[in-house]
Amino acid sequence: MLSDEGITFFRAQARGKLPKAPLISGADGGHWRAGDWSFAIRAAADAANASARKPAQRIPARASAYSFRHSRISELLQLYGIDPLTVAQQCGTSILMIEKYYFKFISSAMRDKLNAIAK
């Protein structure tokens, strides 16, 4: 399931491509490989670190694309209060993994929801 913005993005990526062509391709038009995006991720992290005001705001040197996946799951659960089943489906993981690694975010979001009901 994609947001309207996601649908618009992927429709633009698919425009003019044959059905079996890669949806997102590298500079050579072939399948997207780690070398196509890893330098861009590192450059984005370096740029963010250059403007970070506090050490806690810096992205660790070991950060990878997988790190951003972890951040997104945490954000969906904690900031947006998306239910764990939806997050699991969206991110291609299981509800068990969400519970195992992200339960601390679920409980804080639940408290906020319960408090909102009481008002």
C-alpha cells in the first residue's frame, strides 16, 4: 500500500518503460545496485552531519540503507502512531519482529492514544 505521493512517484518512474524494465534503474539503465545508491546515502548523511548542531544529531559513520529502514519503522510507530500490523506489512516484516524490536515505541504510542480517549 502506498500513499498518494508514493503512487505519483512510482507512476513517474514507470512512465515510458516496458513491463519488464527495472522500475528504478541505475545510470546504465539496468537494475539498481548498491553501488548506484550507497555513495548517495553516504553523501546525504555527511551533509546532514555538517549541519548538525549537537553530536546527538549526527548520523553514525556506520549508517546504511538498513539503518534508515529501522528509523522509518520507529518513526511510523512512535511519531505517527501507525498500528504495528500496518507497519509490518508496509515494511515487509512480521508482527513478531515489530513486537520484538520495537515494542518500546508501541507502548508509548498506546499511552498517548489512551490519554486522548480520556479527554
